[in-house]
Amino acid sequence: MWKLEAPLSTVFRRRENDGEPVNDRRLRAAIAGGRITRITRGVYVDAPGWRRLRPQARHAQLVWEAAARTGSSLTFSHWAAAALHGIDILGPWPSDIDVTIGATTGGRSGGTFPRHACRHEEEVETEPWGRHRITTALQTAVDLTASMRFVEAVAVADQALWQRREGGALVSTKALVDAAHSRTGRGSARAARAADFAEPLSDSVRESHSRVLIHVMGFPPPELQARFTLSNGRSAFTDFFWREHRHIGEFDGVGKYRDPELLRGRTAEEVLLAEKDREDELRRQVSRFSRWRVPALDQPRLLFDILKAAGLPTTRPRPGR
């Protein structure tokens, strides 16, 4: 569930300098020295802390700052609401902050806030966020999937349904499907298609990306988060498993070797060795084991070659460049 607190606690704002003048020379020196960084007009944060934040958390911080600066009450929606709810996306986050307004206000964008007009206020489900409002996780997921390509929409839908999220899934599968199919107007077919394909067991947007490519390239649908028992009695869950073919597939993200939250006090080398031991044990239980990284998703023919070379059947020809 999204939190009211901003992602970073160490923030310097010119407007909150207790009425004292800002020493611009010292400010420029701190920026040049890499101690602080400017994230928006008049707002500076601890530079190392900012670099450690994931793109989603950075966008959430920008939403927080925008909410604090505006004098009127707003309804934050779309990408802004996704960042606050903890719904990750494929691709870069926008530089602007999305809000939704009533039809009588008009849908033109201006300044920091791209505006999305709704036909009737009651059509948008919102909840309080300080003195502002935010579209619910369900509303946010449907709004975004209606405006995205299939692969991006599935990633958002999967994130909303993600069961292993701390605190549980943001929405239920039935609620998402019902809401997407109830939507009318532009983008409704895209939202419905993404909701129908969405699964609650994709642990990352890149796993969702992989699953979409596996589907469109004609490979059999995999089982997600299949459970295997290791020699020490612990359970190992795989990203993808084709049970009929005894074939495991795994997306290998670099975050597990770099992100302090995922390292959990271990060195990158320790994580790499543990991952190697896990893979060796899994390989002894199956016939095939395929692993891929981001380049194979950005160039689908690479993923096609990896899975085809490992003997997985497909009904489609190799993708072009």
C-alpha cells in the first residue's frame, strides 16, 4: 500500500529556510562536490540517497514535492498515482506530474501538471492523500493500461495484482478484470486485453515483459513461480517453468547484485555464488535451464534463440530485427 511519507527524509527547500537568505555559493559548491543534487525548482536532496532510489521512488518524491508546492487541492492520477501506490512501469518515468480534473475544467495541460479530464467526477475512484486526493490502485491500473501498448499495460496490471508484495496485492484479479471490461471509450479494449492476460505472480516488470514476449513469439505458456526443493530442504521458486518439457526459464536482473535492499548485507560476490549454487541444484532436477537478461528483451530475437536452442517448441517464426 502507498505511504503518505516522502521517499527521502533529507530534503532542503529554499522556501523552508526559516526566512534566512540562501548562500548560493555554498549551495553551488555542495552540488559541484556531489553532496546534494537539485531534483526540481528550489528543492535539493542528498545526492547519494537520491542515486540509491529506484526510478519509481524518485517519481514519488517529485509528486510529493509538487503536492507540497501547489496551493489548490488536486487529484493525482496515472503515473503520479502509480508511483505513490508502488506500481512499477516498463520504461522511463515522465518528468511531469499527472492530475485528473472534471470535464468542466477542461483537459488542457499546463505547467507541471498534465491534466486528464473525466466526463463525470463520480467515474473516477479516489481516496484521500493529505489535503489532496489520489486515484485508487484499481483506478490507476485501469487508467494506465488503457493508454499503453500491450507489453507495458501487462507490466502495470501484473504489478497491481502482485501477490508477493509486502502487504499483499493492491487489487484482486476479479476486480481488475471487471473494472477493465466495464470501461468504455478510448483505450477500453487495451485495458481489457491486459487485464485478461495479467497474472499475480510476476515479481518484476521485466518478468512481465518476458512473459509477453514468450506469448507473442508462440512458445507454450509457462508456469510462474514453480516450487522446487533444494538439498538443504529450502524451497526455490523459478520465474518460469514448462513442466511438460522439464524446462526452467529465469530472467537475470542486475538488481540482485547491486540493490542494497536485495543484497541484505551480503556482497555481490556472495549473492552471485549463492545464485550459482541454486542454479546447479535446479539443473539437476530438470532437462533444460535457460537464463536471459535485459538485452534479450530489448531484442526479442535473442530471447527466441535462447529458448529455441534449449528445445522449447514454438508456433511462430524467428522475429525480425
